[in-house]
Amino acid sequence: MPGYNLVEEPWLAGRPVGGGPPVALGIAEALARAHALEGLVVGFSTQLPAVLRQVLLPVVAHATGAPRTLRGKGDRLAQKDGFTEDELNRLREYLDEHRAKFDLFDPAAPFAQVAGLRTAKDESKGSAALVATAASGNNVPLFASRTEADPLDLTPAQAAHWLVHTHCWDTAGIKTGVVGDPEVKAGKTTGNQTGPLGQLGVIVPTGRTLYETLLLNLPVTPAGVLGTPQWLQGPHSPAWKSRPAEGLLDLWTWQARRIRLVPHQGDDGRLKVARVVISAGDRLTPLPAQEPHTAWMFTAPAKKSASALPERRPRRHTQGKAAWRGLDALLTPARQGPDGVFETSVLLDEASALRVLGKLDADYPLQVKTFGMVYGTQSSVVEDVIHDAIPLPLLALHQDSEAHELLLDVAEQAEQLAKAVNNLSADLRRAAGTDPIPWDRGQRPGDLLLHTLDPLVRRLLAGVRDAGTDDDVLDRGRLAWEEVAHRLARDAANELLLAAPATTFQGRTVSPPGKSGKPLTYKLGTAGADFRRQVDEILPRYADARREAAAAREAETGPALEPDPDPGADFDD
């Protein structure tokens, strides 16, 4: 069986700077041309952090060394032509020396696999067991276009991507028992965790090129705690153990599963992977505090005592929420520590420090990509995949900056506007004699407003980045945001008011549960007035600007002849 070496075989795809179709590359060429590539192109979003952590970042860090200081990291990041000639030589020498370790089908030590891995009955599963988007086992729909018995032929490039993806994101639960695993009971292994990334809300900062992205994702790391990647720890055996990560490279290349790809030659003579053996792998305990690709949150300690400190846990992304709705965690500096609720990724904190040192410009086009996996049924199935990308102004990472305050205010105002629209909907439904929409069922109108506000917030993020340190531009941007947000919230409210039945004009009186409290009357007029008051409180600058404009008009033309007879029916200014 011919080999497939990831060093030179074109299993990666890169997007050239300036546009054009993706180009196929091996590891060596991808690193040599990293400055000329915008980034990697993957078939499934969560493959990107898997490829970076399991392959490219460890190769770069182990061959050329991780940055020792922030200034050293900034100097390397400023290299416009990517890796220096000396660094390229070290990369070439490293890949030449360890070339055999990157052979996907090596009979003795295949990359990220266990040679000869087998069950007691020499059984294997279809390659769909590797693919997060392919239904397998009891998850195959009754009337699906394919069944589990149908082969899913993967190319070696596809198999390599799903191989590293499985090590990072695989589901938890029962795994097949294999020969040589002393923990097997009744042909199975239980108690398996998800892959390491499945326990995080993954954050990957990206730059203008693949080279900049690689440097942005290399944290400042002393040589003594760098560790070694998995390909220098093997060959791996079917046995596994629970243990802590021994350095950053061990963490990045964690072998969460024992896997063997079973290749065969297709009808066209090319290598294919249709069968695979997957069993339990190493269990990461505890999750290392130096994990760079996540933000953190502090929760109340499990044991109540005067000396107990808040527990620091990875902050996972919320299904259905855009990344900008979690800016409070992204913008909280790591040095703030347990005094706050959140703590950002060390990679974003270092990016902010590089701006302070003058190594990155204030308008540097930093993007943050977020990834997450939503598991169901005791984390044994994948229910959803989370992915988003937003521009993140470097100035906003500085806690005392105007940009920081602006972005946190905007995110909070968007949430409060959605809440105000939901309150209006609830009051109108009560006025009509029905119950409000439950918060955990159906689609509430506030969610639709957030969806409408989404492109506006993303445009604002890019604008704040481009504004740099110009506070006047930021002030105008804040007022413009409040003006447009007010209009969109008003439009959402008008849709609800127009759909309200005629009975809501008279309204209904509702008695509170039990015998405590006074009965409350809900009707369209008061619901509209309450909404208008809430919006003015949420968007104070635009409310003040409207009042000043109204006062100026009144000074020119005199007071209005009569007030609006129905303040809740029309929200036009």
C-alpha cells in the first residue's frame, strides 16, 4: 500500500492573498508560503482549529521555537515576508528529520494513529464514524439517502482532516474496546470524555495572512514548559491513561482517541478510506490553566468556606448567539483575574499588549473566529456546531479606552432592546387575553430584532477598528448606532402593534397569582408608552438628540397645536 505523507502531499487548501481559487498544499509548502496565503480553507468549520493545533502550530513552535517575550513575538509578527530564511531552514530540517512521523498510512507508526489497532473480532466501522456531519448508528434517519452500511469513501486529505478533528471534538460515551486496552469490559470502554476542544468555547485570533495567524496563536511560552508533540511521543499503543498535559505541544496534539484508518485502493487506483477503528484515548485531567484558545469565567466555589476562591472554568459559546453578544468575555483582560466574572483568552490579551508596545497598529484588522460543539444525550451525539467571525478592534481590549466602553455599551443596548420588544409582546398578549411566549419555546420578537441588529453591530465593530484613537469619530459612531437601533426597534414594535387585535385597546385586568399584589391592567396604549420609555432609557444619547431637535423646531415654529392622541399607536418621531 503506497504511503501518504502530509509533509508534501497536497492535503491542505490555502486561499491566496488578493483572491483566486484555493491552492492545494502540503505542510512544508503551506508554511513556506504562509505570508502569501490569507488563510486555510476547510470543508467543515471546526476542522480549522483542529488543523492548527494538531499540525501547523506545533510544527512551527517545535522547529523555530515559541516566542519567549512579547517583544520577540511582535518582531516576528512584523516580518512582512513571513518566516525568515533561517526559520525556513529550521522548518525544512525539522520536517526532513521527522518526515516519517507524518505518513498517514505508515505500517509501524501512522500519523496520529495506532498501528495494528483492532478489536477482538477484527471489526471496523464505516468512515462516517469520523465525520461529525454524517449520521451513524442509531442517528441514521429512517428515510435518509444513505444507511450506515453504505460506504463513505474519504480521500486521504479528507481522512486526515477528520482524523485530527476527531482527536479534538469527538463525542463522549461508550467506545469500542480493542485488543491491548486493559480497561476494556464486555468489549467496550465507558466514561470517555469529549475531545478537548469540545469542552471549550474555542477562540482563534486571525490576521491578514496565514503567517500572522500562526504568530497570533503562538503564546509567549518559556522553553521549559513547551513540551513535545505527540509524533515524538510514540509509537502509541492501544492502552491509554488519565493524565495532565505535559506542556503546550502535548496539549495541542492531545490524542483523545486511539484510531486506525483502514485504506484501500478505489476503482480508479487511488487511495480511499472507507473503514476505521476508533477506541478510547487519553483523558485530559485536569484541564490546564494555560489553555490559550478559550476565554474563562469565574463561578462560585463548590465548597463554601471563607478561604474558597472562585472556580475558573472555560467559557463555552451559547448556541444561537452571535459572537459579539459575548464581548464582555472577549474584552475582559486576563490580568484582571478572579476579581471579575470573565477573563479573555491569553492570545487576545497578548494582542492588546502588542498594540501598547507599538508592535501592532491600533487599526490592525484583527479578526476573532469562534468555534464550539453542542452535544446531546450525555455528550454522545453532536446536535449543533457553533461558528462565527467578527472584527475585534485592538483598542477595545484596553479596559480604559473609549472603544472598550462603546462596544460593551452597544452589546448591552442590543440585549436590552430585545428585552424591551419581548416585554411589549408580552403586554400585548396579556391585553388580548393570552399568555406571553415562553422564554424557552418558540421564537420571540426580540430574537428577530437581534438578528436585524446583527449586521449593524458588525459594521460598527469594523468602524471602531478603523477609527483608531479618534474619540470624535467614536462619539459620532455611537450616536449613529443609537439612531439606527432606535429605528429598527421602533419598526419591530410597530409590527407587533399592527398585529394586535382590537380588544387590546380596551385591554384586560389580570390578577396576580395568589392573593398578594394588586390586579394589573394591560392595554395597547400603556404597553406602547412603556416600550417608548424603555427605549429612551436604553438609548439615552439619541433620546437627548431628539429632544434637542424638537426643542429647536418648537423655538422656530412655536409649540404644536395638540399632543399626539395615542402615544402607543405610532412610534414615528
